[in-house]
Amino acid sequence: MTLLPIINPVGTAVLLLGIGAHLDPASRERQVRKACIYASGILIAFLLLGTLIMQVFGISIPGLRIAGGLVIAFLGFRMLFPDTTPAISPEALAEAQAKTDISFSPLAMPSLSGPGSIAMVISMSSTIRHEEQGARVIVEHVGVVIGIAVAALVCYFVLRAAEQLSRKLGSAGVGAIARIMGFLMICIGVQFIINGVGELLNV
């Protein structure tokens, strides 16, 4: 549930309609399935390697929480107060529309598994290894992997129904959902910052 607002499948569905209009329904469904698999793999990889990444770069858990919170909150502000300029440039849109395989880029990365979701899973991994020991670490990681898989499954069904959602909700409805998810992302990001500052002050 924490990952879903950050992944923002509705926003990716809108992107899919723009860059996947040239694909037939079967090809688009295949691209959506591959994108969800790729996104799951990327997030699981960062989950498993999160602690190693932090050790290599000398990043503390409070530092990661504060930085991740800032990233998530910033992305949330962009969703809550969207810019009037197009999210993707005409050149990038034309390049994406010309591609036959849009599953990895831009659908899986950076849309579904972007900076916010990657920061989230790295923080989850570091928190688990910091607070748990022994077999409990494995159980907690399995739980997060299941959560990632469930989030990817939700994304799959949302992206498959992109055209129906666009017709039923309209641009105003899609924008309203995006703003709600943006507000939730801001709350998540601020809570990350609060937890990071709290841990930093207790050091």
C-alpha cells in the first residue's frame, strides 16, 4: 500500500496511452506484462542489494530516510501541483512512439520503478537489517517481495484497463486521482524525514 502511490499506476496508464497508441491491443498487453515484470525485478534487486549499496557509499539509515523522504515528497508535490508544460517533451514522445518495445524504458523505468520507489525499497531493506536478526530478516524480506509482487499485479490490471479508465474518468478524473496520490506521497515523504531526523537526534 505504501508503494502504490509512489509507483502511481494511473500516471503510467496515461503515459501508456500516449506512447503506445501505435501498438495493437495484443502487443500493448504484452508490453504491459513485461513492464510489470521488469519493474518487479528492479525493485527486488534494490531491496536485496540496498544494504550493500549503503555500505559502499557510506550512507547511514537516517541519511537515507531523509534523502528518500525529500525525493518522495518532491515527486508528490509535482503530482499535487502539476506543471502546465508537458511531462514528456515532443522529441522524447516521438522517440518513444517509434519504439516497438516500450516495456523497459520508459514504462518499467523510470515510470513504474522510479527514484521514489527505489528509495523506498532501499529504506525498507536497511530498516529490516537494522532492526531484525536471524531468520526474521528473511521473513521480512519475503514479505516485502510479496508486497512488490502485489503492487506489480495491481499495476498490470490498471495498465491493461488504461483506455477504459481514460474514457470513464476523463482528464479531470485522472488528474484528481493523481493529486490524491501526490498528497499521499507528500505524507509518506514527510514521515520518512521525521523518522530520519528522529533517528539522527537519538544517535
